[in-house]
Amino acid sequence: MMTIHALPTWLREIKDIRVNAQSPEWLVTEKERAFNALIKSGIPSRKHEKYKYTDFSFTTDKHYQLSPQKEFGNLSDFVASSCVTRHFIVMVNGVFKKKLSALPEALTVMSLKDAMIKHPEWIKSQLLKEATSYFSELNQAFFLDGLFFEIPDDYQSDEPLHILSIITKQNDCLIVPRNVFMIGENAKVNILEEYIAKEGNTYFNNVVTHWHLKKSAKVKCYKKQNEHIEAAHYATNLLELGEDSHFELVNITKGGIFSRDDVIARLQGIKANCLLSGFYHLERASQYVDHHVEVIHEAKYSQSEMLYKGILDSESRAVFNGRLNVVKDADRINAYQANHHLLLSSEAEAYSKPELEIYAEDVKCKHGATTGQLDEDALFYLQSRGIEERDAKSILIQGFAEEILKRIHSSIREHFAEVL
């Protein structure tokens, strides 16, 4: 039986679910169910396998309150200095801001609140999916808005679209955006998804995003998590991949005292392809990063890859849990997962847990994990060639990260350089 922690005080003091005046009855009912589930279950402890190494102290160290639906000052200059592409979508405290955005004409972009009016049945089908964790349930109970965008069939663009999520001064606030992205048949799009704080903040950003890729759709998503150093970031990505579709994620983590990404990818169509990768560089004591990735092969001839790398310094901690599930009769699939950690401090900790659950016979699946320190021989070699120790270490670190960073679109690669 799962052991639970007592509810944090701030959650006990939240009296009501959040609803809009236009919220349909089914959504109010669902929010009530999610809220009651939160109260009943409490926060799971480390005795729960899914949270074996998770540090929940961020839920009790602060006294979170629901984020007020307001802004702080003029953000035009900040947006102009932060966006790195011609087309961009701006979210402020979890709410879509059309006036601050520069949108391609071909795309349908709106708030989730408006999408529930224009596409009620399809949005309902997404939002009523079973919660995957305590924190996705938390989002379900309290989200008010988020982002909806639809890429039309046959849309083709190589230029990245920048989705910039800005948190303004929201001390000890709970921010809960819900996003739904639909990628049309034979469409191709590159997306830079970035989370950034405008000012010093201690907040909890709990994001849930649904991705639905139709036949032959192709998406490359480059995520940069650069939240405030005292912020908590929990992201849940739910992927549904259709026939011959391709989804690629490069997840770069730098900020936050706590950061966890749950990715659940369902390869539902024949020849669906999913490449998931991440890189994290932790430099501060008590900084924690957690990646839980699950790929479910439900169709024949599908392919997947997980490749996550991390550099840890000081007393930081990192966790990677990769789970591969191949259902019965999902033959001729090819899957690979790997996790590699580089420890720069004797006090840093890294945990790696690969899992394979295979019910088909004709498959190719493999996994691997390593944890080590800088190669002393390589360091000595560089220093013997006149390179200073600090520069020699930097070269080796960059070489360790290069396999991930070279996957980023060349036009925005410099934007990620600071992670090193």
C-alpha cells in the first residue's frame, strides 16, 4: 500500500476549485473529482516507486497560493529582448497574451478557455484523460486557462516558433497552465518552448501539455527551462503519435531548485517515431532535477529513443527513470534508452533506473547507463598541451554535452549555450 505524506498547509487552505463563468458542467464536475482525489490521497512519499528519489520539500518549505490573474507592468520591452525568432507566442503567468505575440497567419492560436467554446468535444476528450500523477491531478483541479494551438494539414516550416512562458513577480504562487497542441496531417513545425522568470520569485509552475500528432506529422520541440533559482517546475507532457508521425524533444534544464519532467509517449500508429533527449547542468547545493520518461509502443514498426545526460556539481541531485513498454503484437519495433551522468563533486548524487516491459517477440530493445567523473587522462593530456586546467575541464564538459546540443536547430543553438 502506498504511504502518503500529510497534506501541506497551503493546500488544506485552498477552499474551492477554480472555474470560469463559462466553464461547462462536465469540467466543474471533473475539477471537483480531482480536488477530492488530492485531499484523499495526499502527497505520495518516497516509498512509492514512481517517487523513490523525489525530494518533496518544496511543497512544505513554501506557502503557495493560487496565482492571481493579473500582470505587473509593461512587458513589451522584456518580450522584445527575450524572443529569438520572428514568430512567437507569449504566455504570462500561464495565460496566453495575443497582444504580446507575433503569430504566423496559418496557425490557429487561442487561449484554452476560448478553445473549450470553439472545440468543446475535442478539448473535453483531452481533458478527461486519466491523471498520470498527483501533480497532474493538482493541475486538473486548479487550472483556469492555458494555450491551444492547431497546426493545419500540410503546413511546413523550418523556422522555429518561440513559445515564451513568462512568470512575473508571483511570490509563493501556484501557477497551473494547461496546454493542448494539435499537429495536422503531414505538417512540419519546429518549436522553442521556454520558461523564464522576469524577476526574483519563489513560485511553483505546474504545467500539463497534451500533444496530438496526426498521420505523417513532424514536430521538433526544444525546451529550455530557465526558471528562477528558487522556483519549482513540474511539467507533464502527454504525447499521442499517429501513423508515420515523428516527435523529437530536446529538453535543456538550467533553473529552479526543483525540476521534474514527466513524459508519457504513446506510439499509436504504424511507423511512429519518438526521439526524447535531455541535458541538465546543476551547480547549486540542493538543486534537484528529475526526468521520468515512459514510451509505450502500441503499433508495429514504431521506433523510439531516450538519451539523457547530466552534469552535477556541489550537492545537487539528479534522477532519470526511463520506462519502455511494448504491448502484445507490437512487432518489429526498435527502441533504445541511455542515461549518462558526469559528477564534478564527490557530494553530488545521480540515480538512474531503466525499465523494460516487453510483450512482443520480434523487437530490438537495449538500454545503458553510466556515472563517472572527468577523465583524468584526457585532462592531463590537454594540460600537457599548454591548456589551463579550467579551460581543459570546460572542453571536456562541452564534449560531454555536444551529443545533445547538436540536436538543437542551428538558428537557436546559441540561445542554449549558457547551460554549459
